[in-house]
Amino acid sequence: MGGGTLTSTTAWRYWNWDPSNDRDFTGLAVLQLSQATSKHKQWTQEIRYAGDLTSRLSGVIGVFGIWQDLKTDPAHIEESGDAQWRFSQSTTSELWATPGLFDGYGIKTVSRLKTFGGAVFGQLDWAITDQIHVLPGLRYNYDKKKVDYDRKTYGGLQTDDPDLIALKNIVYTNQTFNADVDESNVSGQLTLAYKPTKAINAFATYSTSYKPIGVNLGGLPTSGGKVMTELARINPESVKHFEIGVKTSPGKNATANIVYHRTDIKDYQTQVQTAEVGVNRGYLANAEKVRVQGVELDASLRIRSAVSLYGSLAYTDGKYVSFKNAPVPLEETGGSAAFKDISGGELPGVSKWAGSIGGEIVSNPGIILGQNARFFVGADAYFRSSFSSSPSPSKYLNIDGYTLFNARAGFRALNGLTVFVWGRNLLNKDYFEQLLPAAGNAGHYAAVLGDPRTYGVTIRYSYHQ
């Protein structure tokens, strides 16, 4: 239309989830059932117009909407067994071992979350000169979430003894809450790009962004015997980001780039773990302030049409500037405090150093299975240094650094059949993707294992008219 293009993108997805898990990670009857059966439906719609406004001004403007409905189907069930008492935070009382006290004791939850998110956005690219471009952008967001949560206990030893009832309530309690929240935000960015030569492109960007208001649906933690209903609503994130970099082409078939970035986040939304059995999937909480900054380098080189080499290196420093009400780390579970000031601690999942290196060798074009194709063989390696795996830093939940090697070989055709074999983690490195406190733990923890050596074959057919 005119000097641009009008694009409409519509999507619908659904997800039916029907698990049946043993959540205690042991052979004992501690958490016998964990069935978070759910149905999720989602619509998204975006309409945008992009094109040239004048010879030196182009841009894009659009609207976006997302509608979601998530509900239990028909209910979430978590149920303990007769060994639950062995994993309770305090076993000083002989009443914990009362026969049948926790056998079949559980919670049944019915909940529903309905959300809407909408945005209007626009960005311009103003070519002041052939070498200098200014790119401003604005976005208005509106988000609304409504949650209904109703959790009831059932089973276990039926008793009128207040001491036994109090012990059962330490494991599971009734919880009911409703939240109807909405929030709006204006965010934007400003980028200055300078291209003094064809081989050098420098840029600087300052932007603000926004993560919508949140709600909790997996049960809320308790403090002093009271449910922390204030955590039903999670504040939206407010992000300020700055980066500056240079992208270069030092040779005809070579690139080399470097970028420095810094991000400051207020009310950072983080998924935290707690020892409470009734919150065994963790919950969302706000850390007052987080900072991530670092430097990234990457380069590539192509030698004629036969050999391609590439590599990257990143240094990243991620810390909680302020998180005064975080759950205690694993080694302090069961102590006098349930929360701790972890300001200055490392963010989970962030390695100080990470990088990759690889290459590919390609043959001259030839006839393979009656089509123009090239043989190729490639290999690459990825490494990362050690990192914390827990929202509250713990000496037991740090993952050692590791290096993975991958390779592939086969032939590819631009128009026709492509076949190649591949292998990932060829040295069969044993590594953890995550370490986490086990649900309802008394100090033990669990792990998500990295993929072992894996082989495969990929067959692809492409047709270009």
C-alpha cells in the first residue's frame, strides 16, 4: 500500500497438560502425586504498516493484542504419603510420626487465569546523512490479569487434636484468593548509528522496557503461620538499557564486532524456590533492583567458498543490587528465618564467561543424487564458566563450567534434497543444567541433567521455483 507494506499476523494455540509426577525425587512416599492438569488457550493478533515516508524517513507503526485463558482441568492435585513426616522442617515432636497422619493428605486446587495484553508501537529511521541515522521508537502497553484461586485440603488422619491439626497445616493449608490487576506503561528507545565507511558501523542505544504485572498461581508461601496474600500480585518490571558497539568488515569475507551493554532492572521478577511443600513449584517474587552488564565479541571469516570459521566470547556480570526479602538458601532451610537479604549475590543462570568456536568445510558444487549440491563437514564447541543455579545463592547449588562439542556432515542442495548426520555432546560430557531445592525438602536437592551424547539424521527437501 503506497510506499510500504501492511501486514496482519493472526495466531491461535492451545496446550493440554496431563502429568502425573512423584515430586519428592526419592523412593519414599513423601509426595505421592503431583498432577497439575491444565488447559491453555491463546490468541494473538498484530497489524503493522512499514514503509518509506520520504526519501530519508522510513518507519513502522502497529498494534498488538494477546488474549489468554489458563485453567485447571478439572483440578490440580498434590498428595503426600506416610513418609512425609521424615522430611518435615522440624521433627522434634514425636507427634510427627503419628501413624497415618499424612497418609493420603493432600490439596486439590481449582484456579483460572484470564489475561489480556495490548500495545500500540511505532519506530522511525531518519537518515540525517548517508552516514548518520537516528532511530527513535515508542510503545504503549496495557495489561490486565484476573485470577481466581481456591485450594482445599483433604485426606490424612481425621482428628480433632489441635496439635495434630497444626502439624498437618505446616504441610498443607487451605488457600483462597482473587486478584484483578491491570497496569499500563510507556516505553521507548533512541538509537544513533554512524557509518563512517562501508566497513565500519558504530551505534549507541538507550532504551526503556517493561515486563507486565504478574500473578502467582502455584500456591503462596507463609510467614508466621499466615499466607502472604500480598504475593498474589507481582509488580511489573521496569528496565533501563544502554549499549554501545562497533560492527566491522575488516576484509571482504570477514566480520568483527564488539558490544558493551548494561541493564538496570527495578522490581525484577524472579522465580524462587521455598521449602514449603504447598509451594513446591516455587513462586514469583520481586527483587528490588538487578544489574547486568558485560562485553560481547564475535567474528567470522570465510576463505574463498570452501572454509568458514566463526567464534564468539562474552563476559557478563549479573547481580542482585537489592533483594532484601529473598527465601533462605538451601543450607539455611529449617532455621529460625524463612527470608534473607541476598543483596550483592549472583543472579542465577549467568556465567561470567561463555563462548563458542566452530567452522565448516564445503566442497565444490557437484551432482549428488541427480541434483546440484555440495558436501560439507562442520564442527563447533561451546563453553561456559560456573554459575549459580538458585535464586538465593547457595554453595550447594553452583554448577561447574563445562564444554560441549558438536559436529555434522552431509550434503545440501539449494533446490532439492539435503541430508546430513549430526552429533551433539560428542564427548558425552556429564553436566547439570540446573540444581534446585527438592519440593518439601529438608535440605536435599535435585538436578536437571544435561543431554548425553546424541546422534541424529536430518532430511530436508526445498523447492524454489
